[in-house]
Amino acid sequence: MKNTSLTETHKALGAKIVPFAGYNMPVSYEGINIEHETVRKGVGVFDVSHMGEFLITGPNALNLIQKLTSNDASKLEDGKAQYSCLPNDKGGIVDDLIVYKLSDEKYLLVVNASNIQKDWDWISTHNTMSAEMRNLSDNYSLLAIQGPKAAEAMQKLTSVNLKTMKFYTFEVSDFAGIKNVIISATGYTGSGGFEIYCQNSEVQQIWDKVLEAGADFDIKPIGLAARDTLRLEMGYCLYGNDINDQTSPIEAGLGWITKFSKDFINSDALAKEKELGAKRKLIGFQLDERGIPRQDYAIVDDNGDTIGSVTSGTMSPSMGIGIGLGYVPTRLATPGSKINIQIRKKAVPATVVKLPFFKG
């Protein structure tokens, strides 16, 4: 297992450390519900330095990204980021990622920790136009400062006006006494905030300054368990659960990042799938009775026949009800449709709902 530059700091803070995506990562500190509420109502900081970062540069950087990603990166301006995915050639997804445009010939791709090597190999294999590639993953750290109080709490650490930063924009500027830090108005929680990219040698200073600056706002370190419940309340996909090599972006509800104004890997097949309609769709559901849905629980009809499976599930800390994501036949994907989740020996009734679950 690899460590992040902050692993010992997390241990000193009393974090429960678990193996995750090849890294020793803090899963919780005080407890999932407390940490979840901290982010929903105040501000918390996550160490997500396990994520991968690839720098793509040169005159063919955009051409490579356009060939590999489903979204249209030509629409990006300097200082803007874009959510996208890497379709494979069999109808599924290699990974989902964020594309940052640093300049006309310079892009940063941020990929999931568990897929760093797979993504690197995939991109390298398809780099027939000789774009320059650098894997920065082992050299860079990433902090996510999330919550409605994030901008106010962190403003004293930077000359950038955090309150006026728009969602999915970023600036390369000073932060916590460090120059040339990427300050990105992105996140995986649905409660606003920023992500900070810096070198490993800089992250301890930034972490300390963030906790110091946020003290008046009751900032707390947050683990990966609360990150998961926060993203699930928003209906955000998690690679390996809700999307994978066998799920298409169309059936996963990611048609909005799948732009057929350009050619990309497997675009013809995905365009046909969109035209004909996917046979199944990823839906959000909430239980009508008490219970906690878990990944891989069967979704059954009223006859007890299996019609799908839960891909992510939890007891929502914000709403106090069981919620989840899963794939069902398209005819049952409309909000209001009734399904059942097989929890042990009981088929618990559930209702398909429009995402996100948490409306703030």
C-alpha cells in the first residue's frame, strides 16, 4: 500500500486508516454522520491525494483528448474544467475524469486512483499523434475543502476572490503561502467548495494552514466514508460501483457529457445506442420502509424476479432514509416507478426518484 504525504498526520489525528485503491487512506475520524453533517452545514477538508494527474501538452494535446474523451474539450477556455469520461471500444467506460485547460497546448487530466495505470496505458496506446504525456500522480497531492462555509473560511489564505469563482473554473495562484497552486471550484459533495492541487512537499503546510484558517468555522478533517455518502446523496457516479467497463455512458445517465459533435472512440456505437434507447438505465431510489440498501443487493419485481442490482446504497445521513443507485429496465426508470430491494429475506418496497436525493 502506498501512503499519501499526510498519512502520518491522519494517524496522529486519530483517523481510521484503511486500504483504498492501493493507498492507506483515512476512512473516518469522528464518525461518518458527524463528518457528513460538517460538510453539509459548514466546512471540512479531505485528503484525496490518491487521485491521478496526467499532464498532456504539445500541439496535438487537444486532438488526443478529443479522440479519447466523450465530452467536447474544444469548448474549454483557459481556466475552465470539464467532467468527461473515457469510453472503451466495447460500449463501456474506461474511467470518468476531469479535464482542466491550462492553456492552448496544456491540459491536466484528473483520473480515479484505482485506474491510474489502466488509464495511462489506455491513453498511451491511443496516442498516435505524439502528444506529450507526463504522469504526475506520484508527485502531486490533492485536498478537497468542501462545504457552504469553504469560501469564507479559506479567503484569508489566497488573493483569489473565492466567492466569485464559478463552478468548474480554476485559477493557478497563491494559497496558504505557496505559489502556483491550482485552486479549483470543483468537488464531489454537492455542498460547494474547492480542490487544491499542490506538490507533495507543499501539502503539509497547506493542510496545517487550512485547519488553522478554518478553526473559527469549526472545520474538521473528513474521511472517505463521508465522501461516499455525500456523493451518493447527490447521485454522483462512483467508478467501480455505478459505472465500469461494461456500463455505457448513455445507460448511466451521462448522455450530457457524451457529445456527438465530434468523433471519439466508439462514438458511432454510442450514438446508435442513444438513438435506439438504452435497454436499462441507472436510477436513484429511496426505500419506502426502514432498511439499508447495499451494493449488489438484488432489485426485484413484485413477483420476486430479479430485474437489476444495487450499485451504491446507504442510509442517507441528511434525510434518514435508505437511498441507492442501480440499473433497471428502462420501462421502470421513470420517477415514481415502484421496485423492491431484496434485503436478506425481505423484498423492501422502494420508489424511483429524480436525482439528486439531497435538494439542500
